[in-house]
Amino acid sequence: MKAMNRSMMKTLFGLLLTMMLVFTAACGANTSTENQAGSNTTNTEQSATNAPAPTEAAAAYPLTLEDETGTSITFEQAPEKVVTLVPSETEAIYAIGAGEQVVGVDEWSNYPEEAVSKPKIGDMTTNIEAVIALNPDLVLASSSMNTEAIAKLRELNITVYATNPTTYDAVVAKIENLGKIMNKQEEAAAVADHMRSVKQQVTDAVKDAEKKSVYLEFSPGWTVGSGTFLDELITIAGGTNIAAGTPDWYEVSAEEVVTQNPQLIIYPIMEGDPHPIVAAIESRPGWDVIEAVKTKQMFAVTQDPLVRVGPRLADGLLEVAKVIHPDLVK
């Protein structure tokens, strides 16, 4: 086997990270305060004379929230030093205007650009010593991906807030909760409103459209089924996921995909020539009869926004919707 260059290795590790996240997410708990939370912030009223525009109320501390692990966490004030263990949490904390409080991120946090230069605390395996050295007030984690790290950090009395959203709305709720924690309600509300607006835009655009059958392959030979946010995004975007008959992220049955005969095939943009997923598709026996292959309805989409449960999930939804219904979603 030919040696992969570092860039290709990072891409494949990123895909593996995503695969593990989606697979383990569906195996975790289905209830959380985050998933149930709406926007509980209140707007100040505007008086009749020369009053400022309404703004979100300041956080009321102490603030107690229950995270995805069922742990109740009380914040006496907004955290001043935050470490993130997964890219989605990095993107979320920056999106709500709390980037200055970030003191450490994981190896895969590549967005926004400011996060790239932050001290690294590990990749798929968290370097506990590196986290401790940063002396954080708060660690943001994935309850499905960072299970071991969460336990170790809590044993050391380090505050960890863990999430595991498996739906679009749960991602929105997570961002609103982070706004409360960081006393950035107004900024978080703006992000949440944008995400809801994009979802409504797509929903309205495709509501009367005939659903198209879609096959997603986000790692060579692997697809995603029911009970995941990726399956939900296809549905919102006016498609039907042909893999929805099986839950979680799983290895595809080449024969089953031929039987399902999808109209569209979607896969992530990846480095490499030839593209590893396209090369695999083109080499599979019998796949040349699939409608999407015959009609060349195979589309590459930007990977990170679609597979990270953060604010850019709205961008991922919009991109998928444009692929499925390009005549309706602009």
C-alpha cells in the first residue's frame, strides 16, 4: 500500500472521527436538557423615548444546567478560560463571540482561522496533562467521543460540559445554552436565529417538491442511516436517504445500494487523485447501472460544515438542499 501524505492522513482521520461520532451518538442517551431547551432569554422592552434597541437579558448567575451525561453543572460566573475537545465545540464557542476565552483546542479544530494557532490538547485522544496545564474554568466536550477524557477530567475537579446533539434543532439549543454559560446570549441568539432561518428557507423551498432518493458516502465504503443528524438533513433538504433502513453509521452493502438505485450520490470533497470515494464507486461491480451513476448525478459537498454539530451545520444543510433541488434552493 502506498504511503499517504500527511494531508491525506489528516483527512482520513477526520472522516474516522466523524464516523465514530455519528455511530456512537445514536447509542447514547436520547434525552438531555440541551435537546429540550428553547430560547429562554428575554428581550428588554423599548421605552417610548430614545431607548436602545431590545437586547438579550444578561445571564443570571449562579446558573445550573444539566449536560448530556446527566451531570448538573453550576456556573458562578461566565468562564474565562475554555478548552474545547472537538471541532464542533470550537466553532460554536467562536460563533457566539467567546473566542477570546478559548485557551486550547483539539488537533482537528481548523475553523475559524483564529483557532488554528491555539495550543493543542490532543486529537482523538485528549492529552489530559495538556488540558490541566491550561488551567481551564470550563472544558467543552462530546459525550460520545470524549467519554474517557470527561471521566478523567472530572476526577480532577475540572468542570466539563458535554453535549451530543443528534438533530438540527438540538444543535441550535446547544448553541443557546453555550450563550447562557458564557453570558453571550445576544450573540448566541443571532446564531440560533440564522440556523432556524436557513432551516425554514429550505423547508419552504422544497415543501411541494417530489422527494429524490439519495445515497451518501462520507468515508470509502461507509454511509449513514437513521437516528443521525445527517439522515435528518437529507430529509429536511427534500430527499430520502436510501440507507435509512439501518440505524447509525455503517458499512455499505454494495448490492443493496444497487437495489435501492438512488437518483443522487453525495460525497465529501477530499484530497487525493483520484478521489478515493469516486474511485471506489467506479470500481464496484454493477454500480454502473445505478441511475445516479448513469446520469452523472454525483456531487461533492464541503465536508466540515455538514458533519460538525455546530453553527456551520446550516451551511451544510443549504449545500445539500442545493444539490438535491437546485431549481428550488438558491
